[in-house]
Amino acid sequence: MLKTDWSLEMENKYNNNAKLIEDIKKLKNYEGYIQFSDTKIRVCDIFQKDDIFTKIEPTKGFIYEAHFYNETTKTSIGIKQVNNNWLVSKRVLTDAEYDVSYEEYISDIKNLPKITMAQIWEVKPDTLCEDMKVKKLKKVVFAGFESSTKSKQKEQKMPTQKKSLYETLDEVQKEKLLEHFLDIFQPEYVNSLLKKEQ
């Protein structure tokens, strides 16, 4: 069975397409889609909540990729076929260690509704930015389909004012940044750069 307690970093591997399909059928409260190797995504390959078990129609091909999302638990499952195996990756999007942002996309796949992708950002010091904390993209995962319910929830939520990067710095980092900018904008520094170009 697809594990429900994977950590953010764990991945699981399958080597049997039939066993993978059997375990996918056991998913509860997930929406998503399956792309088989021998056909375009069909209407029966797109799943809303609990219709995976009743709707899934395997083909003569194998699962090329699949993505599922549980809105209640904020859990995303991604399946990719690589060589003779299927890698199954599970991400819980409520982990406080990461910053998550959502983007909606219109797919070029004919039957696929508008999809939501979650960008998982990790905030950590960067040596190229004088050890200031910066956001680095860790992973992009499937976060469900757009629905009228999700749209209404978005309309009802008031936008929260995010802090600027400067506001997230501690006093030492702010001082380093200020010194750096002062160095850059000092007339002597600018003149030295101009002389080098001549």
C-alpha cells in the first residue's frame, strides 16, 4: 500500500505496474490524474476525490506518471516511471520548515482541468549573499485541480502582507547589507570601476 507516513524527503520504489495500480486504487480523498504510456490522458484518467477505485481503467501500457493530492491532509503524491521502476514521492505541504506558494496553470492536455502546483521553498543562508537567508526552490508538486470550492475559499481569504526579505534579516545581516550597498554607491568605488573600463 502507498505509505501514508512518509517524511518530506522519502521516496518509495515499485517494480510492478499491476501492484502500483492496485495500491493507487486504495487512495482515499485524493484527486489527480494518471498518464499511461500508450495513450493521451483520457477523461477516465482524471480523478475527483473518491472515484479512483471505480473509475481507473488500466491500458496495455504502463503508468508513465501520475499525480494525486489530498486537500484535507495537504498531501501530494507524485509517481514517475524511471527505467524499470516507478518512483513514488510524497510531500506534506503543511510542514513548517518550508515555505509553500501555489500557482494555477492551464494545461495543454485536452481533458485536464486547470491545475494547481505548489512550489516548496527552503529558506537558508547563502554564501553568495553574505550568508543572508534566501529562498531556494526545493521542489514543485501537484496540489489538485481548481474547483469552485477552492475558488470561493481563495476569494474569501484576505491577502496576507508578506514580509520583505530585508524585514526577515537579523540586525547583523542588515548591517552587512547596508555596508555592502554603501560600498557600491561610494563615489570612489564607482570611479574606480569607470577607470577599469577605460
